[in-house]
Amino acid sequence: MENILVAGANGTTGKKIVNLLKSSQYFNPIAMVRKQEQIEQFKSQGVDTVLADLTEDLTHAIEGVDKVVFAAGSGGKNVVEVDQEGAKRLMAVSKMANVKKFVMLSSMGADTPEEVEGMEDYMKAKQNADQHLKASKLNYTIVRPGTLNNSEGKGKIELKEKLNQQGEISRADVAQTLVRALHDDAPYNITFEILEGDTLIGEAMNEMTMSVS
């Protein structure tokens, strides 16, 4: 089984990612958390944890890790230091550790931050992090969902490199897409957008793989 470091494991989407990985036959989640008290909730579920802060040295967090999912976020409080520079720090140690794949949870609008009213700073930070990942020489997948909601996952999405429309998607379906992106047969070195839709997640990913191969 591959060890998957989940940055942002204690977030709403992060917890869903950890649960999916935990029930997978291919992956073992390592929940990266920032506070000591957060460790216990994961340990009680039998999930490996590592205590690490995106604003500090992350060398210890990457030990024994095969692949990374970056699902962390500052919640708008410290976007440059966490969403941008924290992502870059994790990329740097991932590269040193020869991590096989880095899956980034980004956002629709990250390619045009100036057009997203009220969220320009956040989108700019996400854009910078995405661009840094593309230039890092790490194998990557960048997933850009529309507006996140807490609806029950449908397991179906609409997926394109550029959808050219606004919309919503459940955190559950985003988490499932991110986990699917970790598989070796999922597309590498690509950025795509997702919304709720009518195509099964695995099928949508397969179609993307075929279109870029």
C-alpha cells in the first residue's frame, strides 16, 4: 500500500479524503495536523498522523510518504503564508523525498484571480501555488472545483480542462476525485475543472486520461 500524506486532514474536505483512503485497498492515509489535540481523533480511528505546520519546516512530515494530497487552506486568514507559501514548502520537501505524485486541491477561478470579486487575494495565492507546482518537475494533478457544498456525494461529475461555466459540487465528490487522481492510471501533469454532473467520476477521469495520452 502507498502512504498518502493528506495536508489539511482536519478540514471538512480533508476528513472525507482520509476516510476514503482508509477504506481503500491501495492507500494508507497519513493525516497531517497542526495541533496536538487533533492527533487523537485520527489515532482513535487507526489513522497514522504527523504533527506539522505549513508555515514551518516540513522535512519530517514527508518521511516514508509515496504521494501527497494538498487540501489545506487558511480559511482566508493567512492566504499567502498557508495557501501559497505553505504549498510551496510541501512541494520542496516532496521533491527532495522523490514523492511520486502531488495532487493539489485548487479552485475554479485560480487562472483568473482578478475576475473573482472579493476573493482576489485567495485566488492569486492559489494561482501562484498552482504555477509553482507545474514548474516543480513533480508529477502532479491540479483539481479545480466550483463552489463547494456539503450535499451528499453523487459520484458523478462534469470534468474538463476548462468548463467555462460556474456551478457547485459536493465536498464528497471533490474528495473522491482527488483520491481517484492518486491512482497510477489517472492523468498526470494536468489541470482540470470539475462541477456536479452526470458522468461517473472514474469514467470522467478515464476519458481525461485518454484525451491527453
